[in-house]
Amino acid sequence: MALFRWNLVNWPNSLFLIGTLLVALTAVPVFVWSYGLDWFQIALFFSFFIATGLSITLGYHRLFSHLTFKASWPVRLLTLVFGAAAFENSVLYWAADHRKHHKFVDDEEDPYNISKGFFHAHIGWMLFNDQPATSLEGVKDLQRDPLVRWQHRHYLVIAILASFGLPALLGWLWGGGPAALGGFLIAGVARVVIVNHMTFFINSWSHTWGRRPYSTRCTARDSALLAWFTFGEGYHNFHHAFQYDYRNGAKLWQFDPTKWCIWLLHKMGLVRQLRRVAEETILLAEIAERQRQFSARLSAAPARLSESIERMLQVAQERLHQASVNWEQRKADYRLAAETKMEASRQKLAQLQEESREATARLRAAICEWWEAHRLAQAQLA
């Protein structure tokens, strides 16, 4: 039985993940004690941390896994090279696992299913061979990209050279042998450990702690705190509700540097076709979740108070529903006319666009009315 358990260990993953952690905890402090820590080593660490971290969040995640925008070949190449330097597998395997996670979230087929425990979701799923090997059936679209195929074939060589060889070389050019060792240990090994666990926390922390303002259909949660350490990936409830939006922090004040980088690349002409969910759709999702939670509270209230509040909310809810249906229809009519290039006159297209704008205005008014009714209902229930 013990032999069987040892056979379940994924030895390459386990040796690498545990080995780099041990080196980071032992050799790095010894180096700093012996040689000190100068500005070059600090700058090199943060340069590689940002390059590899963003290559995972912007490249592996939002570009390749979710296709939230299209990128020119230099952006794809850089994110593939420095994504490999994060040592999180080739983008084909990474995206295949991640798409499977979204399809089967919290179910048995979810590769990093949080219901199996925090440790399993964080790192355990990579340490043991207790689930089927990753299938590439779900990433056939990515396999058509020659750069993706190149990275997949040469992943390990790219990862070693870009993750450990390049910082060591830059260190040697700067200050000889000691600086090369520092580059290897600090911008290489220690940085890999930190970027790895930054990613792993999205699978564990973001399915354990935080708020669920958009949907409670799965365990994904929003954590503003985690967003600060993961280039904006902490808004995970939003991401699971709207996975094809290039933003995770959809609100202006939310910390999402990955979103800002994509926007900047778009302004520079390096990426295009940014996909984003309409603001009204996001608001409707928030309202639906608030309404569900409030209904649960209302069911526990005294019958007379409950009936009074329900009557007050009903008018606002009916108006919101009607405005929402009308908005969806007008938006669909205009999109169909524009996308299919129907033989419609400019006047007809302008009319459809104006009707869509009017429907949006009515929907926003209905949303404001609902929030006001909800605020008054909460005050009565308090």
C-alpha cells in the first residue's frame, strides 16, 4: 500500500516545486548574508517578476485561455517566452487545464477542485498523479498558432534559459561571478517560487475567501487584497461570471494592472478586439445576486413586514425586467443589422442605434429605481 502511494507522486513536479522552495529559503538568505543585496539584484528580481507574472495573467490566462483579445506576434512571442520562464508548463497544457476548470468548476473533473481541500487546489493536484493526464482536445484552436506549437515543443529549454540562464547572464555582465549567482538565485529561483504561488493562490484563496457579488453558482470569490499580489487576478467571482471579459477588476477603482497593460497595448496598436461585457449586464448580474440574497433574508421576516416590502419591490422588479428584455432585444436588432451588413439604409441603422440608446437609458433608470427600492427595503428590514 505504501509503495502504491509513492507511485502516485508526480516526481518531476514535486522535486521541482519543493526543491526551488528549499533553495529559496536556504541559499538565497546565505547569498544575501555573504554578498549583500544591491539595487541591481532588486531591479533584476522585479523585472523578471513583472515579466513572468504578466505573461501568465495577460498571456497564458486572458489571451490564450479565454481569448479576451487578439495580439500581434511580438506580444504572443514575449508572453510565451516569459510565460515558460514562470515554470507553469506550456501554454497548451496550462490553457487546457484552465478551460477544464471553468467547464467543471467545483466538480470532480475540475483539475484544482476546491472541494477536495485548500492544499489540493493550491498545489496538491500537481504533486500527485491521482487524476487523468491533461488532454489537449479543448485547445485545438491554440494548436493552430505556430508560436504556440513552437513553445510547446521546446518548453523546457525555453523555460531554463529564460528563467535561470538569462538572469545569471545579466548578473555576470553586470558584476561577474557573484552577481551571476545572485541573478540565478534571486531573479531566478526565488522569483519562480513567488510567481508560482501567486498563481496557485488564485486556485485556492480565490475559491475560499472573499465576496461573491455576481454569482453564487460556484465557489469563486472576489478578493481586493489578493488582487494586489496577482496583477489583478483576485477579482475571481467576476472572472467566473464573465470569463470572456479582458478585465478582472471591471470597476475603475479596482486594482487590475493586467487590464491596464492590455488597454495600453491596445492604444499602441499591439493588441486588438478587446472583449468586454456591457456595464448594464454586469449591473443586472449584481442585482440578481442581491435580490436572491435579500429574498433569503426576507423569508425569515415576520409575514406582515415581508408582504409590505415585497409589494414595494415588485413594481421596481417588474419595470427592471421589462426594461432589460427591451434592452436585450434592441441591442440584438442593431447588432444583427450591423454584423450581417444587411441592405439597410444609413437612416435605418441610425434609427436602430437610437432605439438601442433609448433602451439603455430606460434600463439604467430602472436599475436606479431598483437600487433605491432595495435600499428602502433594507432599511425597513433592519
